[in-house]
Amino acid sequence: MSDRTMTRQVLLFISVLSLSSVHGQVSYSIPEEMAKGSLVGNIAQDLGLDIKRLKSGKAHIYTGDSAEYIELNKERGVLLIKERIDREALCRQTTPCALHLQIILENPMEFYSITIELTDVNDNSPIFEKSEMKYEIGESALTGTRIVLERAIDDDVGVNGLHSYSLKPSDNFILKTQHLPDGGKNVEMVLQKALDREKQEHIYLTLTAVDGGEPQLSGTMQIIITVLDANDNAPVCSQAVYKASVLENATKGTVLTTVTAFDADQGSYGTVTYHVPKSGAAQLFEIGKEDGVVKLNLNVDYERTKHYQIDVQARDQGGNTDSCKVIIDVIDINDNKPSINIMSKTNSISEDAKPGTVVTMMNIQDPDSDGNGKVHCSIEDNIPFVMRSTSNNFYSLVTDSDLDRERDSEYNISVTCSDEGVPSLSSSVTLTLHISDVNDNAPVFERSSYEAYIIENNTPGLSIFTVKARDADWNQNARVSYILEDSSVNGVPVSSYVSVSADSGVIHAVRSFDYEQIKDFQFRVKAQDGGSPPLSSNVTVKIMIQDQNDNAPQVLYPVQTSSSLVAEMVPRSADVGYLVTKVVAVDVDSGQNAWLSYKLQKVTDRALFEVGLQNGEIRTIRQVNDKDAVKQRLTVVVEDNGQPSRSATVNVNVAVADSFPEVLSEFTDFTHDKEYNDNLTFYLVLALAVVSFLFITCLVVIISVKIYRWRQSRILYHSNLPVIPYYPPRYADTLGTGTLQHVYNYEVCRTTDSRKSDCQFARPCSQNVLIMDPSSTGTMQRMQSEKNILDEPDSPIEH
Ligand SMILES: *[C@@H]1O[C@H](CO)[C@@H](O)[C@H](O)[C@H]1NC(C)=O
Ligand SMILES: *[C@@H]1O[C@H](CO)[C@@H](O)[C@H](O)[C@H]1NC(C)=O
Ligand SMILES: *[C@@H]1O[C@H](CO)[C@@H](O)[C@H](O)[C@H]1NC(C)=O
């Protein structure tokens, strides 16, 4: 467009020169943008034309096609601005810029060329096409990086044209302009300092272009630089070390701590994930990949590991990492019982072990910590043992006082060990300890003394009874043997009386006993155990022999002979109840067996006599009359009270007469062998004298002996002569009681050995004693015959 206009102006100029007569040429120079009606030039004056001529010539301006910026004021002969002229619109950047116009006059036809040069006025600011430009630059961009900027345009020319650029702020970039061959300027922004998105993500710059006019005009453009992120920041843990603690009994999933790391980068470069190595102790824990929460994954055991250290890696998606430590302390829980380990142990201890003897050694372990692992051991109170803590965790069980197997043969000692945890845990073990025996107990008889009875005439070898001793010890120490202790009974070793079975303690009679010889005896039995050395004790055993009715009564008076005859005289004038005689009998048995009763067995005619049942007195029971025979023969049966009873009979001859010759006539048959009887009478008298002497002597001796040996006196009365029988009053008195069992109304007094002494002792208490000799029947028979001889001189009546 501009080219075409130029061409037209040029053509116009040529036509003025060639087609008409050119009278003059005027140039004006005006600034652009003059207000409408402003004066351009006084054309009339400048061309030398008269106003009238202008009018007459109908002067007008010829501009061709171009717009009419200029008008001709014919009145004043001046050129005025008809329309505002914009140089830039008219000429662009072409300089100089001129308007060419012709003033044409008619009558005559004349034309004048007028050139109006338009001078530039700084009426245009530099202008950027866009008010804002956006760029993205990676923060990793190197310094020196160039960014070509859009140029500004200033339509003004020359000095009013674009002059320079400036960029603000200029922290990171500087502006560089480059002159181009076309005269233009290339504007570049050069990075001179590295960008950091993390510091400034968006950079706002203002590019200002200024022209050279006066006043200076400018145009600006906003440059927005977005700094693109680069993974230039590694994650950073907020703490280098995280500390956490966990109870030993914590369950899976317990949150321990949270690891946080920060990455200044953006997006994936700033997204941190957390990782732990999947090996070693770290297996026990898991970490939230995104949130960094550390949780327990398995169970921890304080006793195995007290501390854990895990390395957590914080990683961004660009591969930058940081690592931090998590230290986890396991807090102990009292989850372990103390364990008791027996180090050495005695199963059995002797009962004579001294106090302080070590029975068992043990070691106590509790893997817990502090109080949870502090253990105390104890045992029951009431046993003779104590626990001693020898050194750390070592205990010994020792005896505390004396032991006695017989009191407690076995102990179950329960050792309880408990720790100091809350709640406390404990464990216990039971030790069985046997107390072994020591022979410390002698056998003990069941009774302090024994008494046993045996009926006389026993068979030898009869077991009498059993002694029993117990021994509190054990086994061999308690095996009791019974031993008969040596002693003598009546000068005979006791072993000839009894024997003791060593094993069973059964006492056997060795011989047959005779109550009439020995009534009781005693001996000692020793019980001895099998210990080493053995212990023993002894006991007194008293054997009492019980009477058997093995002796028949013996009649002492009247003395019986088969041939001779003794008769009692009863005067015919005798009153009723006249005591004829008294039958005296003894029984060497005792008690009932010696309790005698008397009965008449055969009574002639009408009964003239009776015999006292108990006393054996024969008395008349009626007056004697003439019919009664002179010669009466009574048979008295003496019977003891034994079971079965034994008896003896005695014949008593009674002569009922007033005079001795009468009797003699009845008893003539009694006389014979007179010389013999004379001799016998002499001996009898002699014997009586000797006996009387001995009797008195013995009486003196026994009184003196009795002072010393009251109880022991056992007197054997061994006599060759009968003693006048004496009937003891007590004998009859006891009848009423019926119990004579232990009341011995008489004793047989004899020395222990009849062969050694003939001495007869009559005891001072002899009013209760009947002295007799059961074995002297022969003597008595002899005596009876002597009596017969004595009687003989009185008996010729019979002849
Ligand atoms: C762990 O032990 C403590 C103390 O003994 C107790 O209070 C707590 O209840 C226990 N926790 C579990 C999960 O058993
Ligand atoms: C000791 O324990 C054993 C076995 O449990 C038992 O047979 C015995 O009677 C106990 N002894 C004592 C003295 O308690
Ligand atoms: C019998 O035992 C008593 C104590 O009971 C004792 O004094 C005595 O010496 C013992 N006798 C013998 C022979 O052992």
C-alpha cells in the first residue's frame, strides 16, 4: 500500500512538470499530527499569487486518489490541515515522508507543486505484540541459556523509534541485544544464575522497551517464567535418630513411631516413600511405605534382644534417598518364670547328719531384668532345713537341726522361687529326701514287765507266752532277737527252766514244773537289735506256776498201818458231843485243791459218831448205851476240793469201854511181837528227845535268821519224826469265804536242798503253819507201828 502511494506521488510530480507550465515549487515541512485547521503555509505569498487570482483561477488542490489532508483557504491564501495526518500511517518507516500536492489554477491554467514534508513526532510508544509471555525453564538449566524474546515495535522513526530494552528484576537473567543485519535488534534473555524451583517457582520479569523520543515513551511486556522442577533435592529425614520403646508383650501392629522425611521437590520427585531392608532384625518391624509409621510385625522378646536398630531409607521417585535410624528399646515384662536347676542333689541323708549339712545345690535363673529377674527362694517353715543363698543365684539347701528318721523318714521339700515382678512369677520344685537309718533306738518291750501263768505238770517244750519288743529303727537295725539272760533259779541255771525263741520271743518251758516245788520264778529276757553296734534292753519275766490237784490228801493222824491198831477210848458215860479224836490230814496242793473235807464212810449200827465236815473232829452224837459194841471201827474219807477231787481214807478204831481191861479183851488180837516193841519204845523215846532238842535249837536260829531273810526263807522240813500235828484255827475260819485260791494257809518250809541240811525251821508265825513232810510217809508208817507198840501193853484185853 505504501509503495503504491509513493508511486502515485512520484507520477504526480512528473505530470506537473510535463503537462503544464510549472510556475513554482514550494516545500513545507510540518510535524505530523497537527490539529485540524492548523496553518501549513501561506501559499499565496510563497507562490507570489494574488488572492484574487486564486479566486478567479478557482484554485484547488489536486491530490489524486490520496486522502485530502490539506485544504486551501482561498480567502487567506493559506494551506490548512484538513485532517490530522499520521506520518506512520502515511509513510510507515519511510523517511522522509512527504505529501505531494498540486494547486491547480484555471484561466489560465497553472499548477504549482507543493511538497509538504511531514516530520516525525514521537507519538508512538514501543509496543509488544503480546503483553505477556510465558516460558518454562527447567531448574537444572545451565547458566548461559538464552531465551529469545519478542521484539517491541515502535512506529516512530528515527530518534523516536525504538531505542532500548531493559529487564527487571535482573536476579537470574540479563538481557542481551543483538544487532541484526536488517538494522533491527534481537533481544535475548540469558540465564546468568541457576534457578531453584524450590526457592522461586515462578519468576515474574518485566521487559521494558523505550524509544528515543522526547519525552521518552515505553512499552512493557510481562515475562512469566515457570521454573520446572528437577529432582535436585533428596528427601531429608526430620530426625536423624528416632527413639521408640515397645513393651515385650506388645501385639503385632502396635505403632512404635513415625518416621517423616521431607523432599523439597515437587510431584513425584518430592514424594517420599519409606523402606526398611527385609532382613535381619528389621523383619520384626514394618514401616508404612507412604506414611512412615513403624509398626511391630512380629513379637519381640526382651530376653533375646533388648535393642533394635533399623535403618529406614526415605526415597523419592527420582531415586534420591536419605536414611535415618530408628532405635527401639524393648521394655521388659515379667514373662519368665525363674528356672530352678538342680546342680547336685543328695537323695538320702543319714539321720545323724550334723546341722549345716548341704543336701542340694541349685542355680536359679530368671532372664527378665531388674526386679523381674530378682529371685528369692524359700521352703516350708516347719521342716529342719533352710535355704542359703551362697552367692549370686546359687542356693543351697542345708539341714538346720537334728534329723530323726523315726519321726520323719522322708521329706518332700518344696522349693519355691519367685521374682520381684508385679505380678510376681514363681516356680517350684519338690525334692524328695530320704532319711537313712542309724541304729539309735534300742528295742522296747511292749510292757515294762511280764507275768505269765503256767499250770504245773506241763509237758516240756510247752510255749508259755510271747514277749515282744519293738525297735523304731529300720530294717536290720530293727531286727530284734530275744536272748535269755543268764541267771539262776534256786541255784539252777534259768535255761534249764525256760528257753526263748530268738526270732519270735516265744518262751518255752524246758521242763515240767511242780507247783509243790516251785511256785514262781523270774528271769530277764534281753531284746537286741541287729545294728552295729547293737542296742538292747531287757525285761523281767515272772512265771507263776499254778497248782493242779495232783496230790491226794494225806492223813497225819491217826497214823494208819495195815496191821497195828490204835484205838480211841470213849467212856460209856461220855456225854453227847464228846470229842473222841480228830482226824488230821494235809494236802500239799494249795487252794481248793488243799481244801479238805471229812466224811464218815462206814458207820456201824446206829450212828454213834459223827465227823466234823471241816475239822475232822469225831464226836459222839448220842449217849453210849449197853448195846453199843466195845470195838467200833470208823472209816473217815478225807477229800480235797480239787477238780477232780482226790481223797484218802483213814480207819479210826474206837473202844467204848469204861475200863482198860475191857478194851484189852476186845483188842487181844492186837498183841504180838513184844520184844521188838520194847526195843522200838526205847528208840522212840530217844528220837523224841532229839527232836525236841532240835526243835528248840531251830526255833532260836530261825528267829535270828528271819530278821535278815524274812521273805526268802524256804525251809525244807525234812524230818524223820512226826511233829504233833497242830490244827490251825484259821483253817476253819476261811471256810465261809470259799475262796482259798491265793490264801495259803500253810507253807511247806524247807531248805533249798534237802540233802544239804536237815535243819527244820519252824517259823515264829507257826500258829498258821502246819509243818509236815509230804515225802516222809515211810517214816510215818514206821512211827505208827511204834505207837502200836506203845499201845500194846494196854491192849492185852483183846487177847
Ligand atoms: C502387657 O503387660 C502389661 C504389664 O504387665 C499389661 O498391663 C498389659 O495389659 C499387657 N499387654 C498385653 C497386650 O498383654
Ligand atoms: C512325698 O511325695 C511322695 C510322692 O508324691 C509321696 O508318695 C509321699 O507320701 C510324700 N511324703 C511325705 C512325707 O509327704
Ligand atoms: C537290764 O535293764 C536295766 C534297765 O532297764 C539295766 O539297768 C540293766 O543293766 C540291764 N541288765 C542287763 C544284764 O543288761
